[in-house]
Amino acid sequence: MITDILRKIILRRKDKFLFKSYREGMVDFDSIESNLGLYVHIPFCRSLCQYCPYNKTVYERDKAYEYKQALISELDLYKDRLKNKNITSVYIGGGTPTLLTDELKEVLELIKTEFHFSGDIGIEVHPAEADRKLFDTLQEIGVNLISMGIQTFNDRALKFLGRGYVSRDAEKALALVKEYGFKCVDADIMTNLPGQTMEDIKYDIRKAYSYGIDQLSVYPLIIFPMTKMGRAIRENGLSRFSNLYENKILRTIDDISAESGYKRSSVWTYGKDGGNRYTSVTRESFIGLGAGASSLIDGYFYLNTFNVDGYIKRLGERKLPINLVNRMSDRDKMMFWIFWRCYDGEIDGSRFTKLFKGDMKKEFPLLFTMLKLLGMAKEQGGRFALTEWGRYAYHLVEKQYSVGYLNDLWQASMEQPWIKEIRL
């Protein structure tokens, strides 16, 4: 409901967003920005967590090899399209991407040798996979940013989530990774887990900080309707905090972070002053590789097929595995950019002008008037910085965006390898 209201009032559009089946020539690849990031999606996991909405499948060694070959083919198809572009970062997510560490070595080598790459390489690490051999290999292939999916140090909650490890494993993983001197070690922690108390949350935050991590990513468990989590919570008679109470959780995390020497760097992340960040979701332009990966270039937002076999087959035919394309209007592009700047906690008017040749306050007078009148943001030298209240409001909108848009898009993509059209 919130997202529909914002679409109608802020974007002034009554119709829903249209995603259409990709055909050759539909995307103007000549308009790709000069600087962009790459995202590589690895959908394989040893087991599937019941809360996770991301595209994933159970690991098979032979399938993983075929998938690696398909990734290389996809990169090859982009080579001419990106020949004059600067690749500024590579983020690898999943799934459990470290299951394909050996295969990724070849993929990353191709990016380094065949593209203009200069930047960071980040990867998500599952605590159950963390050992010296893994971290030795990651350093060898050039990875310098690590995001450790801890989620919680509570064994009961870990079992309910189906994470496949206990708190002691998570503790060992954090202690070990800090020995390697990676540029940034991020720890992911989830809040508002079923049956969780405020004391549980405080313990998790303090425990994560005790390992001297560079960044904490802490976000609420979002119950996607497409997953089994909602039913599992009901069947086990568990409860969760209300949306209103989550504001107290956010403030509590702020307080503990400040005590530990960390400050908020985005709505859901904390770091040290001048510290390095692990941030894969806020790139202004990026190309996604792999089954289920999304891309954003000059107002084209498109998704690859989620079906692993379909992805491999399409690339065997030397065709891009793009499934759906949304062509944003100029106003859509502006609002999408503003949305993710809100995630960062600050909207830079000069950057908006450089990108869109306009004044964001004139383009969206109602939005910025509301932000100021409702005390959600303060204007400082052409920048709008979210207040605590504004940060909480965005927190709620982001959750609604995930459930209202991403859930339906991802669910349809998982059910059908190739979709003709979908409106959201």
C-alpha cells in the first residue's frame, strides 16, 4: 500500500511498472555509463534456508562447472559492450558463492585481463564454509572485501533459520577472518527474529563488534510471502516485534554502535570514521552476471532468467540470458536514484544535477517539502540528510518495497524461466 501511494503521488503515475520480455536490440548498450560495477550471482547452497528469498538451488558439482562456463560466456558477450568502460568494483553474492571459489578464480582472472578493471572485489561468506584454505584462496584471487553472514549468535534462532552452524562456528569464523587483514570485514546481523528479545539483539550487536569488524550490516528479518518462513512462525507459535517497536531497535543499535566506536554509514550499516565499506546495493550503474542477477544502466533495469538450466542453455546458444526489461522514464530514473541515496542517508543535490541536468527540489517539490515539514530530513548546503525519524520511515518503506515489488517479481521469475510480461 505504501509503495502504491508513493508511486501515484511522488512519481505521478497511475500505471504500474511494466517489465517486458527481452528481445535483441531492446536495450541500448551504447548508453552504458563510463564507470560501473559488476555483480556476479552464484545460486548454489548446500541447503536452502527457509527465510531466504534470493535465487538459489542445491549445489551439484557438475552443474557448478557448467554454470562457470556459462558465466565466462556471458562475460565474453559483454566484452565488446564494455570495452571502453571502467569496472570499478566486483561483488559476488548468492547463494553461497564460496562453494565455487575455484571456478571464480577463472572468472575473476577474465575480468582482470579482458576488461578495464580497477577496484575492490567483495564476496559473501557463509560461516560454515570459513576456514584457512578458503581465506588463503580468496586472498590469492584478489578478494579484499568480506561479508560474513552471521545473522545471530543465538543457537536456537540459528537452528530455526536453518543456517547449518552454531554460534561457536560463527565466532571462530570472525576471529579467523580478522587474521587476514582484508580491506573490509563486514558482519551481517538480523534483528526481529521469531522469539527474539531485545537482550538477544543487544548481545548479537556487542558480540559482533567485539571482533573488531570494519562494518556491521544489521537489518530486520523481512518475511517474504514467497518463502516458507511465515508459515513456520505460525506453526511454531512464535511472535515478532511490531513495526513500531523496530524504531526502538534501531535506536538501541545506534547507542551500542556509538559506545563501540562505530557510526551509521547508511540506514542499515555502521562503520568507523574513514573506514572502508562493503556496499553492493547502492551502485548508480551496474551489470549483473549469473542466473537471477539484475542490471541497471542508463534507465534500463533488467533481470537475467532465474532458471539455472535456462541460463546455461541460453549462453550455450551465445545469447544474453536476459529475461525481463523495464525501461524507466526520466522521472523513474530520478526517483530510483533518490531512493538508494536515502538508503545511504543523504541526498546530494549537486550530484543529482550532474546526473539529470535538473534541480531535484523542482522535480520533486512535494517529496522534499514533506521531508522537511515532517522532520524526516534536514537541508544542509544542497544536501538532504535523513533524521532519525526519516531513517525509520525509510526503513519501513524499504521493507514494503521488498514485499510489494521484489517478492512478486522474484516469485514469478522462479516459477517461469522466461516471462512475456509482468506489471508491478
